[in-house]
Amino acid sequence: MAFYLKVLEITCIHTIFVLGAYLMTGLTGLFSLGQGGFVSIGAYTAAIAYLHFNLPFPLAILLAVLMGSVIGFLIGIPTLRLHRDYFLLVTFGFGEMVRAALLHLAQLTGGALGIAGIPQLVGLPMILVSILIISFFISNLKRSRFGRNCIAIRDDELAASLMGINIYAHKMKVFILSSAITSYGGALYAFLIMFIEPNLFHWLESAKLIIITFVGGVNSITGAIVTSVIYYSFGEFFRFVDVWRDVLLALAVLFVTIFRSGGIFGSWEFSLPKIFRGRTKGL
């Protein structure tokens, strides 16, 4: 039973990372290979604040979110004016830069040995509540005027600018929010697995977040969550065939690219009121 609980916790914490990536990709069409960098920033900031500076757990988490937001803002200043392809390359460089910094700042981060002895202060209830709150926030943001402007930017940046939408400001706000959510997930991750090291979340893991978002559907939060749960739980339950998880993900990408460009879920979202109305009509 403990094994299944741990698998569920690891799966759900990765879903928070996916939601952070979805916010950026689903709203503005930006693809970032630096999400792993923000996971590391959140994890290390929270762990160091708690273990080295004796900050209470809530303040350590808050500091991690604040640190991720500030660094997201600083990185966004020069990069968000770049074309999407160049933005992708710069974020890749940022993620690798964070990993290199963690390796060389050994006195503070433990270097290649990482940080051990982190208490397990995060459990499944806190992770699930976090997913619900973040999903609710992103869902309402999508439906807001700001969200509709962001989707217009994603679909046609030139047309959006001609309509008077401030492209740079919208991208910056989304980038900061995405960085904050991902850093929050990283902070929870540190207090869940109780050990962190620089290679824990490299650029390949960041790429998987983008792929999961793409396969589920950039217009569907539900698609991102469901695809994430299936992918990560499969990898944990069937470790002896873990290589096939990535093969299946590649096949899913081919399927979506050829047959369903909008993703498996398209624009469909899970909604209890819709389901209830559908059942009522069937009576």
C-alpha cells in the first residue's frame, strides 16, 4: 500500500510541473526547456531555507515561489522579445546554467552529492489540493480577458499586436506565473522525496513536460493532467519496461501530429456541471 501511495505522490507532483508548462504553452504558445531549472530553484531554495536558515516550512515554500518568480522575471526581460525558436534555445541554456551553478556552489548546495536529510513534510493531500487550486486558477485565467488575449497571441502574434494587445507584457506575466508554479512544485518535491541533487531534473525532463502538454492538447487543462498521470504512473508501476514509456510517448506524438493536431483531448475540459446536465438530459 505504501508503494502505491508513493507512486501516486510522485505522479501528482509531476502533474504540478506539467501545469506550470501548460500555462506557458497553452496560453502563449511558448515552449521552454528551462522548466527543470525552475524546479531546481524551488527545491534548493526551500531546502536551504529550511535546513540552513531554520525558516518555518510555509516561509521556505513561499521563499521558493518568490525566488522562482524573481528569476523568471529577470530571465524574461531579455528573452521574451526573441522569436519562439530562439526563446527555446535560451531557456535550454538557462536550465543547464542552473544545473552547473548547483554543481559548483558546493558549500551551499552540496554539489554533486546534493542535499540529504530533508524531512518529509509534504503528503498526498497537500499535493492534490495544490493541483486543484492551480487547475482552478489556470482555468479561470483562460476564460478571463487576459487569457483570451494570451490565446490570441498564441494563435497569431502579428494579428494580436495589430489589435492593440501588448505582446511583451502578456508573455512576461504568463512566464512569471509559470515560473512560480513550477518553483512551487519543486519546493514540494524536495520535501516529498527528502533528497535533491543537480541532475534530478535535467532538460530532457523539461522536454517531456512540453510533449505531454502537446499530446494532451494545448487547449485542454484536463488533457495535460490526464496525459501526465498516465505517463508518470506507467513509468513508476512498470519500471522494468521503463524504456517503453518513452517509446509510447513518441508514438503518441506521431499520432497527434498526423491524425489529431489539436491533441488527444482537443478543447474538451472536464466539468461536473456539464456531466450532470448530460445525465439529466438522458433521463
